[in-house]
Amino acid sequence: MASISLRGVQKAYGDGAPVIRDVDLEIAENEFCVFLGPSGCGKSTLLRMIAGLEDVSDGDLSIGGRLVNDVPAALRGVAMVFQSYALFPHMTVFENMAFGLKLAKTPKDEIDRKVREAARILQLEALLERRPKALSGGQRQRVAIGRAIVREPGVFLFDEPLSNLDATLRGQTRVEIARLHRQFAKASVVYVTHDQIEAMTLADKIVLLHAGKDTERYGSIAQIGAPLELYHRPRSRFVAGFIGSPRMNFLPGKVASIDPQGVVVTLDHTAENVNVPVSGERLQAAQPVTLGVRPEHLEFVDASSDLPADGVLVRTVSLVEQLGEHSYVHLDQPGGAVLIAKAPGDTRLAPGDRASLRVPRPACHLFTEDGFAAASLESVEHYA
């Protein structure tokens, strides 16, 4: 087992600007760490640097307490599972899984034992004599995982391993990877994906990466934390908008007043007021801000009931997505935007209806013009 440490790590190609900037990251032994972010943010590049397939332009990269900047990939004690499976088409499943052990001159009886044990865990025992062309996509991916397992590395690296699978197989294989990590709990896992469902369900720790100009302004890392920490306490509007599906609603407004209990925000176009439980230390009256609230936290209420005016939004329904267990209601938002709220699957709302929604205080987030979140005064964890 091995920890991974990155200190001031950067990656640039030639004389160009760095594509990975100022990465400081600690991945503990036994930890399942997911690199998450939009396309082009450098997730796979960062993984390949850990693997030794890309050079580190600046900074220090250590595995198991040993500086490995100049250590070849084969000597780092890591095993990598690629998106494309990278199986040898002329070899059987057994031969593919045994290939790395043969290169390491492992005794034949030990190779046989390790391969068959991995095949049993991965439910590949009946397929050991088949070649890759006779396997399904999910089976090929399990063979690629088995080839990594038999090496008994201190670190497993996964580069978008499920992206070539259909939705059903992705779900099944995701469960298998989670189960395997529990079985091989001594190994650390670094897993790259653009799919937040994979990240939220698999990770002990998520590293959410910036892309584009945000990398130049803030560095490559947007936020590091446990999945629910990023969900409940996003540090920036970028994090809030990336984590969660459908994404968080963003409503522009201005600071109306500030007191010790929070900040009152008046929404643009409607003059509706929402009391947000955040610190006003960095804010001032009339300052432009953005209110954030997730679709699943908005509450439909009866317009005829005796409700305080603050924190209630009235909108016209434009579309209802009925998904069975629940529905997503799209509501027209002044200024041309759309507000999305989660409703029961049997909701009777229809396009053209007027709906009233309450914005619960603890579910509110507030972002300043620079994109960063104001400090929260209340916990929103009970909205999980």
C-alpha cells in the first residue's frame, strides 16, 4: 500500500502555458480518490503523471514517501486500467491477465494461483480460455481490472474505465469496482471520470478540477473534499454548478440588508426577497450577488396558505419532465432563464400553471461576483 503526494506540481508542453497548475494534493493509503471535472481540465494528464507516462514539469511527486519524478513507470509500483481496455487480441483472458507477471519473471505456479484467484473474484473463471473478441465490453473491462489486480500494486489508477460501456453495464461495473476496493483495501485508488454519479458513489475524496482560464486564475484544483462536502458546501459557483444533476439554480440579485442572522437578497426582475443564512462580512448593501438553490431543495407550497412573503417564489410552469419516481418541473424565470424544481412523480402540474415555491433558508447558497461562496451560518446537511 502507498500514499501519494503532489507538491506544487505543474505540467507544460514545450514553452506553452501549463495545462496543470499548482497542484498540492495528498492521497492517503487505502483512499479512493476521484479526479472529476469537465473535458480538457487535465484529469487524465494528472493521472498519467502519477503513472509515469507523463513527465512532471515542476514540483514534487512522491509515492509511498519516495520521490518518483524521475522513476520509470514500471518501477513505481502502480497498475493502470485504461479506457480502451488495452488487451492483446491474440492472447486468451488468462494470458492477458498473466502478461505483467510473466514479464516480471514470476514463477509459473504463482502466476496460475494469482490469475485464477483474480478470475474468481471478477467472475471470469469460465472465460479464461477465450480471446477478447469473444467477450462483451463489461467482460473486457473486468479482464483489464484483473490484469491490474494480479500485480498486487500499492496504487490502482483508473482512466475513465466505464466510458465505453452502456448505461446498464456502467452501473454494474461501478458496483464491482466499489466492491473490489473493499476487498483490496490495502491499495490506494485514483480514478478519473467526467461522470459525477461515478464520483459521488465511489469516492472517499473528490478532486474537482478547473478548466480553461479558471486554471490560470485559481490553479487547477477547484475544491477537494468528501462527496457530500462538495455537494453541501461548494466553495465557488463553478463547484456548485458542476456537482448535482440537474445543476443548481442560479438567481441574480442584490444585497438588500445584512444582519447577524444572515443576508437578505432581493432578486433581479421580480423584487422577491430571500433570507440567506451566510456571513455578510465580505458584502455590502446593493452589491450584486447570485443566489443558488438546488432543484431538490425547492418546496412547492399552496399559494392560498398563510406564508411569509420572504422566501417564496411565484413562477409559471413551462415543462414537466416525468421520470416515474419523481418529476422535474421547469419554470419560466424573468430574464429568460429557467428555474428547475424537483416534484413527486405524480405531480399534477402542467405547462401554463402558476406555482409557488418556498426557498428554505438552510438550502440557500450565495456567491459574489468573483464566483466564490459567502461563508454559511447554517448546516444544509439535513437536505441530503
